[in-house]
Amino acid sequence: MTTEIKRLIRVRVEKGATFKRDGYGKKKQLSDSWRKPKGQHNKQREQKKAKGALPKPGFGSPIAVRGMHPSGFFEVLISSVKELEGIDPKTHAIRIGATVGERTRVGLQEKAIAEGFKVLNARSVKTGTNQKTVQKPEKVTDKKQSEDKKPAKSKAVAVAVKKDTKKADTKKADTKKADTKKAESKKSEKTVEEVEKKAPVKEKKSAQPKAEPAEKAPEKTKAADPSKTTKKTAKPKTEEPEKAKAKPKAAAKPTAKKKTESEVKKNE
């Protein structure tokens, strides 16, 4: 592709305008593909600035580049090997049809590439399942880096190392916890001892046994008469006067006189 063609393609891109039909954003069923406005009061037909431009001769692309693919080739649609005849690989590129099967596509694509055509929709063909990918050797900049590199450890060894590190971490955490507990207990004991030293507990005075009054009585007072010291006998409890007053006395029953024989006869 020459520099002139590249320049013309760039001009086409800068000049290119997208013409859209009027009212495509008002209704969902209308596509943005161009339709000429024909309404009597249509603002796009009247060439109002906000309603979009109309297609005119000035928007056309240069004739040398008109219909050309951005790669610089004119593309040709192909579906068989016979259609490759009469096509120039310097100016034309090939696009294989979508309806072509995989078996025919493989042969057509290989022949087109062999003849020097550019295939725009080329696919990677699977020749077999047991394909070996060739790995490129890594570039070593310094010899020291290659010597310092250690062989990769296997997965089992890596898992074992991780388990050992986890166990060591748990043991360290347990020892730290135990040390902190011991330090806290020692601090609490020290504080208790300091408090006891600053404020000693006062000892309670032992209560002296009181002397019995029976022993002191003969020393202070004279010997009392046996008649006065004798305890008074408890009098029998009498009923309270209120209860006695409250009880009414039973009325005296009249004594019936015995009738004599003479009185009995009189009554008869």
C-alpha cells in the first residue's frame, strides 16, 4: 500500500459522515438507516442544522479509495476454488463465505495463502488432537541469575512446608499467651503487697471477759438476810376484771313448792 493510498484513506475517514433518518430516536421500530425526508414541514428536509445533514456530493470519498478495505485491498467474496481464477493478489483480498463448510474451507484457505492472497477472515485450523506446542527457550541475560535459580519444589513438599510453618506459628502464639498471663498475675500480686504495706490492717482488741456480778456482790454489799433474798412465789393468775364483768350471772331458778293433798282436791 503506497503512501498516497494511505493519505486518501485518512481523508475518507475524516470526511465521512453518518446520515441517519429523521425521528429514529422517537420510535423503537425505526432504524437509523438513511431515508429521504419527504414531509411538507419536515425540519430535516428544510436543512435545519440540529436535525442532521443531507447526503450531498461534497461528502463523497476520493474515487481512488472508494469501496476499498482499510487494509488497502479491494475485497472479494469467495465460496469455491474456481473463483480464485482471474483475481490479482496485489490489489484484491479474499473473504471466505459463511456458508462454506469446514472441510472445503481448509482446502480453500490453504490454496489462497499459497498463491499469495490476503484472507480477511482466516481461521486457525485444527489438523489433529495430539499437537505438540514448541516452547521457545528463555533468554538468559546474566549467567549469575541462571546459577542462582533453584529447582522448583514439588507440590507435596510445598504443602508439607506450609503445614510445618502453621504449627510453628501456633506454638509461638500459645507461648506468648502463657507469658502474658504470668506477667499479669505477677503484677497483680505486687499491687496487692504494696496496698497491704501502705495500709496495714488494724488488729481487733480482744474482748476482756466481764466479771460475774455474783462475785462482786458480796464484796461491795453486806450479807443480805436470807428472808429478804428468798424469791417470791408466783401468785396464780386471775382472770382479768373485764372478762369477769363481761360474763353475765346465771339467773336463779325459782323453787317449785310441792302441792299438798288438800290443794289438789280443791282444784279438782
